[in-house]
Amino acid sequence: MDRFENLARDYSQAPWRKQLQVIALFLLIVVLIALVAGVYLSISARTTAVGRDIQSMQGNIKTYDREIEDMQSQLARILSSSQMETRAENLGFIQVPTDEILYLSVPGYVERKAVVLAPTSERTVARAIAMPPEYTESIFEWLARQAVDWYAVLTEEQR
């Protein structure tokens, strides 16, 4: 037992060991701070790079949108009636007078019925707008009706 006490006493009396512990603790703290700073800088750099990529892509999107709009305007100009008429005349087509138009009847062809999107009379509109009373009743009216029904059930049970 004396041997362990002597060893502990010798160890605690060596001043260079205490200094070494303080230096090691200080270096550990410095290394941890450097590690945290390195991770922070790495994440910050990645975030900045991604931000620049996003800005570049947004610029590309705007450029592509302008190109699409330009192409749409060119297509509209090409498909305009005056341009189509000019191209047709250059290809040798002529405008046919109305009295020279010949319509052909095709056997077995059934004409499609016209699609009616609006009601034909005001009565149909009124019937379509009319809603059932369940959907026009307020919450207070519904609660009052429920209370009356509940009261009627209770009074019938007491008889």
C-alpha cells in the first residue's frame, strides 16, 4: 500500500505533469475549435456554391423563357392569315368563289351533335341554382332544430 501512496505522491508533486495537462487541455480546445471552424467553412462554401448554381440556373430559365416567347411570336407571325395567304398564292393556289364550292356527301357519316354548354331556358338555370335546404341552413338553425328534436325525444321517454 505504501508503494501506491508513494507513487501518487510523486506523481502529484511533479510540476511538469501539471503543466503538461494544462497544455494538453489547451491544445484539445484549440483542435476542437479548429475542427468546428473547418466544418463551418466547408458547409458555408458548399452553400455558396449551390447558391451560385441556383442563380445560374434561374438565369438560364429566363433565357429559355425569352427564347420560347420569341419562337411563339415567330410561329404566330408565320401562321397569320396574311402570311398563309401569301404562301398559298406562291404555291399556285387560288381563292375559290363561293358559288363554285362543291360539297360531297359521305355515306355512313353521322354528323356530331353540337355541344351545348349553357342552359337553354331561364327555368333550367333557376332549377340548377336552387339548392336543397340542408345546404342553406345555418349552424344555429341546425343546432336549434337538433335541440328541439332532442327535447321531443326526452319528453316522450318520460311519459
